[in-house]
Amino acid sequence: MKQGSFNPTAKQVLVTFVLQQAEDQPLSKRVHLYRALAQYSGVPREMDALNQLADQLEAADLSCRQFVFDFTNATATAKPSASEASGHDGKNKHS
């Protein structure tokens, strides 16, 4: 092996692989994978980052699931254009 070349540890290889594979998984599976990696990591900064990512995904998912369109009170109102509001209809009145 060349001197100075990057030699990832087994842990780095596993974490990188899981993170890459997690991108293609359903949201609930990604949350579980991120939390598992956080526990596996043992490094406080990595643990915090992975748990925060899992929390954000869960919050976004919950927000999307709770979102409801409410068209029951919708009314269409036409607002006048700026020229109509000022009394100018764009027609030449000097002809």
C-alpha cells in the first residue's frame, strides 16, 4: 500500500455504506438506520448529527401527514390591476 494513501477503518467503510444505501430507503427505514448508526458510532458529535437528522426526517414526515388542504372557505375575488385601480384602463382617451 502506498504511504500517505487513505486507508478507511472498517467502521468508516460500514458507516459510509449504510449512509449511501439509506438514501434509497423509505423514510421510516432511513430514520431507523440513522438512529442505529448513531448508537454504533459512539462519537458524541456524530451521534448528535445522526439523531438530529433522524428527528428532522420524522418531523418533516409528520408535518406532511398532518397537512390538509382546506377548500371549504375558499372564495375567488378578482383584484383590479394597478392601471384599473388608478382609473386608467390603458385606452387612449384623446382619439
